[in-house]
Amino acid sequence: MGNAQEEDEVTLLERDMKEFWIQLKISHGTEQSNQTSALRDLYKETVEALSEKWSKKLKEEDLTKDKIREYKNEILQQSKYVAEKEEQLTEIKSKLNQEEEQQQNLTDIIQGLKEELRKKMEIKSSKNKAAKEKVEQVSKITTLFKEHLGLEMRRIHDEQLQFIFRHIDHKDPDKPYICTLHINEQGDYEVTSCTPPLDCIAELQLKLRETNNFSAFVANIRKAFTALSYKQSA
């Protein structure tokens, strides 16, 4: 009976050990299962967090890339604008240089024209002075001849001087013999008409220009008219 009791105790002990191990396995399995589930949930949360983080990061990178592209396009547009403005500025500078050169040329031309005009004015003034002196000389000589030889001088159109000689034709002392002359643009004496005509008038005019002796010219004209009068009376 003692052996039967010992076997029962051993059996109970074995059963209790089996139950313990079963409970331990169950407990360990449940804990491990819980840990696995917790790890799986943590992994899932981590993956979701990382996905969200990287998704956000990728979106930020996409936005950054878009910004960079916008900046690049803006810089490109600005570069084109600056290049166009530099080209326009170069054209404006070129035009300004051309205008300055043209202005300098015009200034030189105007200065040359002023100098030319000044010289012409000096020449004209000199000619006017010479012409005035000649007119005064003619006036004095005319007065002398009028008093002694019956010579009359008249100023007619176009600043011409007309000399009327009388007391040449002894048959008709009042018959007029007329010689008209003026001072041309070169400042020289020039006979414009002679009534009656004299064959020697060109020669007398040339001699007057060479000698500038107006008294001798008037005397020679009177002599020529007198000779012509005698010739026509013969």
C-alpha cells in the first residue's frame, strides 16, 4: 500500500509538472506573442512614420526642385533681359558716338564757313573801300572837268556813272557825247556803253585798269570823241 501511495504521489507530481510546463509554455507563448504583436505594431508605426517623413521630405524636395527650376528660369530671363539691355546700351553708345562725331564735323564745317565768310567780308570791305575811293576820285575829277571842259557826270541805275561830254562838236557845242561805266564785282572799272561808239574803248578801259589813272581815262575819252567828231565832219 505504501508503494501505491508513492506511485500516486509521483503521478500527481508528474501531472503537476506537466501542468506547470504547459502553463509556462502557454505563459511564455502568450508573452512572446504579445511581444511579437507589439514589435509588429511598433514596426508598422515606424514604417508609417518613416513613410510619412520621407513622403513629406520627397514633397519638400519636389517643391525645392520646382523652386530651383523657377529660380533658374528667372535667372535665365534676367540674363536675357540684361543681355538685351546691354545690346541696346551698346547701340545707344554707338549712336551717341556717331552723333558726337557728326556734331564735331558740323562744328568744323561751321567754323570753316565762318572763317570763309570773315575773309569774304574782309575782301568785300576792302573792295568797298577801294570802290569808295575811286568814286571820290571820280567825283573830284568830274568837278574839275565840268568847270573847265563842260563835263557832266550822272549816277544812273545799277550804280553806274554816266559821263556827258559837250563842247566837242564845234558845229553843235551842246551835242552830248556819252560814256557809261561802273565798278564790277572784281573792283575794276568797266565801260558798259559809249555813244557814239569808239573803236578804242576796249584799249582805253584796259589802260585804266592797269594804271588806275581815271583823270587820264576821261581825258583820253574826250580826245577820242573829239577825233571822231573831226573825222565825221570832214
